[in-house]
Amino acid sequence: MEFIGGKQTIIEALKSKYKIYNIFTENINNVDKEMRELASASYVSISEIPEELRDTREISQGYLASVEDFNYSNLDEVISKIKGDGLILILDHLEDTHNLGAIIRTAVCAGVNAIIIPDDRSVRVTNTVFKVSAGALFYMPIIKVKNINSTIETLKKSGYWVYGADMEGGSNVFKTKLDGNICIIVGNEGSGISQLVKKNCDGMVMIPQVGPLGSLNVSVATGIIIYEIFKQRGIDGI
């Protein structure tokens, strides 16, 4: 069991049918109407925050909820459920939980099917990720794998084209045809994608830039790339 906080995060957990044990509030007489209705429909109780939990750091906007531990997904199962062209992200040893949360939120909006992270030396799903994703985490399969390069081979065998994001090289992402089943790999905040992973990519893409700064924040860069794919797929509204 773990704790999450924040009105919208808890509301999205209720909407997605994520397992919630209890919801606590600092003001039982002023509970958000939507939260109360969703909790009632799911038979989840709402009560005042008990004394022993009042110092819990996850309390946000006056709300706290106890939920089941996050369950990571299985790659083969996720691939088998994808209908149409798939879009998968691999995060090559990201370290910042805020970046992971922001990437998840954008990925859900852009139709990404799953996010893959390595099992070692990598960011994990934490309470910060729950909060920063603002509930988007409940709609995104997160897969932990032992070896990124083996995972790339699995994806290729499943019909995926694998592209790495490299701000210092590669083809202009806005001029690169990115159709079919696509996997995008983004690298560590400091060192980028590892050399071996680069060698296993089908190609590299970059975002053109002007100005004095060296590179974009990894979550911003990821959002730009996946929305370029979104655009190329001709999703309604683009």
C-alpha cells in the first residue's frame, strides 16, 4: 500500500478503477462533489485525515488516499492488445521523477501505448510521479525490463521501427517519415542514449533549435517528438 495526494490525481484514480482503499480529507464538510460521487459509486469511504497521518508528505490540496502498490505491465501482453499502429516510448535510464511524470502526462494525451524503463539505474514510479502526472499514470502501462537492447530486438520482431532521439545528430524529426509501428527512445538527462542502444536503433531523429541553450528538457523534447508522430498519423483535430 502507498499514499497519493491531490484532488485531480485521486479523481483520475477513481475514474480509472485503480484500487483505492480509503480517501482522507482535511475538511469532511467540503469534499469535492465529483470525488464524492465517484467514491460513492466505487464504495470507497471518505473520512477526516486521522491524527497519525496528518504529517504524511503526500497530502496535497487537503486530500490523501491509500492505494495499492503500482503494478508494472508485461511487454508481450501490452503489444498483443495494441490495435492499429503502435507507439511505444523507451526511457534509457532517466533519473528525474518529475521528468517521468511529465512524460507520462503528455504520452497519454498523444496516444502512446506504453512506456518502457530499465530495471536498474533508472527512475521508478514514485509518489512524485503519481502527482506530476496528475492522474495520467493510471491510464499508461509502464513496463520494467532487464535489458533495453533485448527489448529493442523484441520490438523489431513485432514489427516496430526504433528511433533514438539525439539532439546532436540524426535527421530532422519534422522531415522524417514516422509511420507504422514506432518506438522512440529518449536518453538520460545528462548523458543521453547509450552508445550500444544507439547502434541498435533503426535511425536517429533530432529537433532543430536556435538560440544559445544546448538542449531542450527531456520531457519537453519527448513531447515534441511524439506529437509530431501524432500529427503525421492525421489524428482528428490536427
